[in-house]
Amino acid sequence: MTSEDSTSEVVVRLDGVRKEYGDTVALDGVTLEITAGEAVAVMGPSGCGKSTLLNMVAGLDRPTAGSITVNGENLGELNETGLALFRRHRIGMIFQFFNLLDDLPALDNVALAAQLTGVRAGQARRRALELLEELGIADRRNVYPAALSGGERQRVAVARALMNRPALLLADEPTGALDSASGEQVMDLLLDLHQIGQTLLIVTHDPHLATRCASRVVEFADGRVAGERSLERSA
Ligand code: ADP
Ligand code: MG
């Protein structure tokens, strides 16, 4: 049973989500709910469907069957333009390989996320600089991605993801391309974001990342939820 009150707290709801690529079943009936302020880590081996799941929640791809609701939007009811607007306004995304634009310096990579939603350049750049300051990399604002370290690139990517105050922050193996010290910094950052109330969905094959940053770990196997556990977290 759900009431109007309890559903208002739900940020992500997947119901029977299935995704086929030809003969491959990437997701095999996933039902999952994430409430506001949760940090959920979906963990499982390579090929079990984690990136597919994240791409569906981000509205980058559509399920073969089942429904996905994010922040009150039923993604199946949105056309391509609607999905693009949803992604720009409601979702922040962090990837293993950063996905920064090589021909823009750090500050512009971050500011662009807001400019794409119609925010004027000056205002976007001010907020971008604030975020880079909060993440401790304001001194690197004029540096191009090629000259940034992996850890710095990922912090720029986190700043970009936070630019539009997303209802949901998605992270796909966010430490997968980092050395362990930079990886720890990014984990600290994700944990800080969780502790200030950001709703997070992280997918990873790394148990350390999952237990370090998440309030709940969902075990994934062969495109299905195979188990889950809540983590006690003392600040
Ligand atoms: P994970 O992120 O857990 O490593 P993926 O979601 O990337 O897993 O992949 C799940 C399965 O779906 C794999 O068998 C993969 O080969 C397949 N798959 C993923 N994306 C595509 C695609 N665009 N086309 C065809 N098969 C795909
Ligand atoms: Mg993956």
C-alpha cells in the first residue's frame, strides 16, 4: 500500500524493468525504490547490468518493459525532447572516464551545464566557481582537462553534475579510473554529498566504494536484484 504522503518521498521507482539488447537480457525485471536522501550503491560483477540500469534511470535509454519514475516524472511518458530536458534539469551524472569536454577549461565545463538550461553565462560562471571552490579545485579553473590529474577531472565532473541542483546524482564506477588516493578523495566527496542530503545512486563492482559511500547496498546479479542490506553509518 502506498499513500500520497509516502510517495512524495520517493525519488526513484523502477517497476519490473526489463532491457533486452537483441538476445542479451541486460535487465531482467528490476523493481527498486530510492527515497530522498538515500545513497544507494548497486553492486555486482562486470556485465550484470549496472550501467544499463543507470542509463535507464538517467533517461539515456528506454526499457523494453516496465516503468521508471524519477522525481515524479514517468519517463515512459516523455518524448525525446522531454527526456533531454529531464536529464539537463533533474539529473547529475558522473562517469568512470569523466566525460569532460576537452576543448573547454574546467570552469566552462562546469558552467556549461547551467547555460544549457538557459542560465546566463555570467551567473553560470559564478555558480561554477563557487562549486569549484567548495570542491577545492578553484585554482585549476582555467586549466584544460588534459592538464588535470584524474582526481581533479573527477572533481570537475562532480561540480558539473551538481550545477543544476539535481534531484538525483548518478555515478557509474566513479573511482574506476583513479589511483587509490584520488579514489578516496572522490569517495569522501560522495559521502559528504550524502550527508548534506543529496540523493545518490552509485553503481560499482567495488565493495569498498559501496560500503564507504552508501546507506544501502543492493546486490545485483544477471540483471536482477539478488539481495540488499542497509548500512549503519555513524558520522
Ligand atoms: P555492467 O555495467 O554491470 O558491467 P552493462 O549494463 O554494461 O553491465 O551490460 C549488461 C549486459 O548488456 C552485458 O551483457 C552487455 O554486453 C550488454 N549490453 C550493454 N549495453 C549494450 C548495448 N548498447 N548493446 C548490446 N549489448 C549491450
Ligand atoms: Mg558498467
